[in-house]
Amino acid sequence: MKSTATELHGIARDVSHPRSCHANPSVSCGDCRLGELCLPIALDASEITHLDEIVKRGRALNKGDYLYREGDEFTSIFAIRAGSFKTFKTTVDGQEQVTGLYLPGEIVGMDGISSNRHGSSAVALETGSFCEIPFHQLEELSARIPSLQGRFFRLMGQEIVKDQQMLTLVSSNAAEERVAALLLSISSRNHRRKLSSTQFRLAMTRADIGSYLGVTLETVSRVFSRLQKHNIVKVDNKEIEVIDMPALKALAKVNVAGC
């Protein structure tokens, strides 16, 4: 199950860092403020120039648009530049099973590497943009730039760890713990992007959150109501404010840094 999951936030609010994610196609990997989360972190200036030559930028998607569909031929991985995306699989009875949430600076699409077909679909939760990185060209470039290859392997390793964390979360934790862990995951990921760790927007629907965490929509709504009643979070439609971070961490009971 893809964890990176989580849903939410297109662009989190941040008073100290008001600049939003780059969506300008003229912005290079070296100029992008998300570079330290994405592939360029391991590269020097000349190596970034080589990566720039293969990256396709600037395409925007509206809410509900697909980045790729389950079963599509795998040709590229995608770095999210703005907005948020969910991944999901279609069950035998035609229902959506949400498998991941991806935020700016994160890589989506690696599910197709092993079989050359995407094992899930990726869809925009809100208006967003991305960089497309053709995988065969990335492989060729990685063979010439060991630091890029190392960075990509680390990203794949992080995905495996996140998958394991999510499996543990949904198999052995109560609903409140699952929701708390998801909120902490968003908080942690926002902090790494120098955005607010206590105020963010959940672009996922309650139904999507329930699908992702393995609980019902009604249970998700009840949990949010309880968290708000106990002044742990403040909920205003899709806007979330964490009021009592220690209480939220205590409730989660798990390590959710990369959940």
C-alpha cells in the first residue's frame, strides 16, 4: 500500500515562507525550492544541468485529472511541484481503495518500475503541477552520475519504509490513532518543505481518508469531531489547525515521520 501517502494539502499556509511552490515551466531543478526533497539534492551544478535536459515541466492538472491510470504503460516518474495527488487501486467490485497521498517535492509513479505497468491510478486532488522524468533517460543518466543513482535508491527505500509503516498503522491501531498518525504525517512533511506544521488544508474527502486508513467515512467524521471537542485540532471544513501537538503525538502512538 502506498503511503506517501496521504491526502491533503495543496498549498499549506506559512507566514514565514509565503512563496508558493514553483509552477513556472522556466524554473530549473537548481532554482526550485523543492530540490532538497526531490532528486537534485545529491547533485552539483553541472549534474543538475544534465537532469534539466530530460525533465519535462510546466504541465498543470485540474482537480480530478489523472496523472496516469492503473494498467497504463510505465514510462516516467513524476515529481509533484504544486497541489496534492492521491493514488488508488480499483477493487474487484469497482470500488476505489486509496493507497497514497503525495505532496509537493515528493515522487509518484514508482509503482510501475517492476512490471512496466502502473499498479495504481494517480489523480489530482486540486489544481496542481508536476515535473515528468522519463525513466529510461533517468536510468541512463544515473549510470553516469552515481550521486543521482544513490539519491534515487534512497527515495525508493523511503517508499518501502512508508509502506511498512502504513501497513502497521491500519492493521493494529484504533481509528483515532490512525487519523492522528495521518495528521502528524502531513505536519512532518509540511515542516520538511518549510511550510506550517500546524496549519494545513486537507484536500482529501472524508471518504478518501477512510479508504486510505481502513475505516468508514462516518468513523472519520466522528474522530475529527472528538479531536476538536478535546481541543487537539480545530477543523473548518478542509482547513486543519493542530492546537495541541503533544496530545496528537501521544494519541498516534507510532513513529509517523514519513508515514
